[in-house]
Amino acid sequence: MPSAESIAIEMQSIVRDAAKPLLPGDTIGRQIERAARVLGMATGKCKRLWYREDKAILAHEADRLREWHAQWQDRQIHRLDHELNLLRARKAKWDKC
């Protein structure tokens, strides 16, 4: 069974991923606000997760964030696969020259 600390670290990581992509000039506050919007949660709750200040994380909250994160990871994999295929095609074109 995961410890409260390991769950807090996991939730912090999910919230920080939700703030991506990081934009030039972004403050931590802007990142937290963006993550809160993306995750559909209150900014204060998001901030507590960001800084691992939440005393308790409810199971249904953690499950919802994990589900969002799994979908986000799938989107990242598809995006990176697409970029890799484009690079391979470009390289193949250059190799023919």
C-alpha cells in the first residue's frame, strides 16, 4: 500500500504535468492556474497539491487525477510517435539525395 507521502508526490507530479507546456515568462502562479483549469479543480486545491501541502487526498480525487494523467500520457506518446515518423520520413528523403 502506497504511503501518504508517495501519493502526495504522485499527485504533485500530475499537477505539474497538467501545467505543461511551460511558456516563456510563466510564473509558478500561472502554471498552477493553468493546471487547475486543465484539471477542473479549484486553484487553491491545485496549489496545495503543487506544494504537497494537502493533509489528505481523497481516493476519488486521486483516481480522477490518475485517469487524466493516463490519458495525457497517451496523448504525449501519440504526439511523439508522430514527430518521430516525420523525422524518419525527412531523414529518408535526405538519404536519397
